[in-house]
Amino acid sequence: MTLINKSDCMKKLPVEVFSDWAESGKDHGMEKNHLESVNNMLDFATKGLNGFSSIDAGCGNGWVVRKLAQLPNCSLAFGVDGSQKMIAKAQSIDPQNDYIYSDLGKWKPKKKVDLVHSMEVFYYLEKPEALIQNIYSNWLKESGRLIIGLDFYYENTISHTWSEECGISIMKLFPEKEWIGFFGSAGFKNIQSWRVGAKENWEGTLVVTGTKS
């Protein structure tokens, strides 16, 4: 017989939690808390590109899409998210760009893009490696880049209690080496990783990126 932990019954799915955040206004803290890391990621990913199209995977209220769209070398920026309330909020803030409500693991864009960015999303999936594979196979053009930022990872020990503290049912804790392995297994080349904003008791945002061969 399988024993059920009562605390697990009270946890919500990630999309439910983020829908609550959209209603309460907590989503606006995402930009403040993640701005340094996202600026670092976008500076790296867009450097030297004459023109590019982009998707923000798990776009929330669209703040990264809006940043991308303002870059002079960005020809197209849009977002996709599994929270309908987040997508509705993004559309209300920014009617100029496109926001799509869909399951990231199953969704495929009509046209492939040069860059896929994602901040604090992948570990909320049951199988993040499957999304990485989906992006490689179906989202990216040849030589396109995937770049992701993660604060919840094994080496960042202060994050280990977040699932309980936030009441979220799915949070997959992997070490940096395993995230790099997911990229390699999907077929990505030129894989790199680094940390942004490390300080005492905080290992920083883990950034992992690679290009489609």
C-alpha cells in the first residue's frame, strides 16, 4: 500500500501557483529578482547577432518578451506559458507582441526561431529533459541557441526547501552536471554553464546554454 503524505496533498501544481501569482500581483517581483541574471543571459545570447527571432519559454507576464522586442536586432519576440492567467496578463500589458497559452512540453511553434530563452521554468516540469529535446527538435533553427536560468539546483543548497515553502508539487532538483547532460543528450553542442550573482549562502543563478548543431 502506498502511503500519502498529507503535506503533498496540499501542494499545488506549478501552473496553479503562478496563476495565483498573476492574480495577486506577485508576478511583478519576478522581474526585480531575476533582472541581473536575465540581462546577463540576453547579453551573452544576442551578442554578435545581426538579426534574430526569439521565444521566451514560460514567459509569465511577458517582461522578458518586452525586453527582447526592444532590442534593435530582434525581428520577432513572443512568449508561451502554461498559465492561462499569466498569458492573459501579458496580453493586457503588451498587445503588440504574441503570447500563447500552451503546455510547453507538447507545444511546437509554427516557425522555428534563432533563440529560446527561459528563466526559472524547467525544474517545474516532471521531465525537463523532454522539454529540452522538444526545443532542440521543434523550436530551434539550425545554429539556434537555447539558454536557461535556474535558481533551484543541487549546488544551491539554500533552495532545497523551496518546494515545501512555496507549496509546489513539482520541483525537480538536479546538479549542474545533470543539466549539462540533458543538453548533451538532446543533441546540443558548444554547451556552456556559469553562475550569475553568487554571494554568501547563495550560489547564484545557474545558466546553461548550447547551440543546435
